[in-house]
Amino acid sequence: MSVNTEPGLNKSLKYSTAVLVMGIASFFGYFAYILPGLALSIVALILSKKANALYKANPDLYTKDSYGRLKTGKVIALVGLVIIGVIGSLFLVYGLLYSLSDLKD
């Protein structure tokens, strides 16, 4: 397989824009009952793993901008996943404390 070294012929990395969009959407997904944001962040992380494997196999075929989008989307998806985890844990603790307060009465 020949390596493409001409700068004008490099192509965009597959899934890089989708990972970025899903990462941003997952960051704000906790406003919609947590589950959509959780699903978006997990899918974004899975797609970023696949795209990263494509890039590592042949980095000369893809543009540096698309790889940058991929890394940015992965970081945003991770941040969204952490935020969703913290907020979900808070809801769980609140629900447990609320249910325990009902048992006292």
C-alpha cells in the first residue's frame, strides 16, 4: 500500500466530526434525564477508539485537523461522562436519603 505524502490529497478522519458533535451533545445531555447524555458519551468514546485505530494504522492518509477534532471530541465526551456520573450519583444519594426519611415517620 502506498503512502500518500501530498498535502492536498489527505482526507478527513472517519468519525472525527461525529465524535466532536456527540461529545458536545453529551456534555449538555444531563439536562434530558441523564440517559441521552450517557448514551452519547459512550457512543462517542467507542467511535473515537475506532477512529484512533484507523489513524494509528496510517497517519499519513489523514489531516492533522481531523485528528485534532477527534482528540477534542474524546476529551469533551469524557468530561460529559464525568459530569453525568457526578450528577447521577447526586440524584441517587438524594433519592436514598429521601426514601430513608420516609421510613422514620
